[in-house]
Amino acid sequence: MIRAAFALLMLLGLAACGFQPSLRDTSGQFDISIPAVEGRDGQILRAALVQRVNRFNQPKIPAFVLELNLAVEAREVVRFDEAACARTGQDCTWLEIVAQSPVIIRANSLSHSNLMVWQGMAQGRAEVRLAQLGWAGAPTLEQAKERAVLQLADDIAAQIALALTRL
């Protein structure tokens, strides 16, 4: 009898401790819809976000909706010596690839439809040195773009986790 009363007191003591469950369902998914984003980079970003945020698939009736506007840009950082580049064909240009997107999370419920819950800016970057070999540099540039987009997905997933755990 004393043990039962003690257990009841322990449970009542934890009732107002401030603990709130994470906004994930029983399968470990966040309850947020990830939109389709245009282009090949957008497909890579969406697939990476579904993996990081929803794990399996989109929720049927999401409590939140994510808004993204992806921009991927390759900027020339350094152009190396033209004569040496023409002679060897290696390390001719150093590019920085920046993938960025504003991140907006909106509520998707009847009582709070379209209410902004979070607004931020996410960014991913990668760098690559291109040779002056024409087509041979293209796969390397595409791989660097993919690395930048995957870093962007990591940043967005961290912002989603932070925003939804603060609610």
C-alpha cells in the first residue's frame, strides 16, 4: 500500500514538470509536409529532407507545411595561371557552390491555418577545382552541387527540429 501511494506521488510530481513529447508520431516522423521543388537539385533536396525529417514518407494530414525556395549558384573563387593550366590541364578554376533557401514552417490546422511558426535561412556549400578538360569537369561540378544541396538539407532538418521542439 505504501509503495502504491509512493508511486502515485511520483507520477503526480512529474505531471507538471514541463516535459512535452516531441512532435513525432510513433514511427519517428515529424508531422510536416515537404513540398516538391523544381529541377534536379530540388529533387535531391526533397529526397534528402524526406529521409532526414519524415524517414519514410509524407504524412497524410500534416500539422505543418514547409515552404522552400531553392537557389544553387556556382561562383568562381580563383582562376589559376592560364599558361600552367593550358600546359597541364589541371586545377584551372576553383569554384564555390552555394545552395540556399529560406525556410518557412506554417501551421496546417483548421484553427491556425497558414500561421507562420518558423522563418529562417538555410545554406549549404561545397567547393571544387575544375580542370580545363571540357566535359571531364562536369561530373565533378554535379557532385559538388549535390554535396552542397545535402548540406542544405542537413541545415533545414536541424531548423525544423529546433522549431518544432520549441512549440
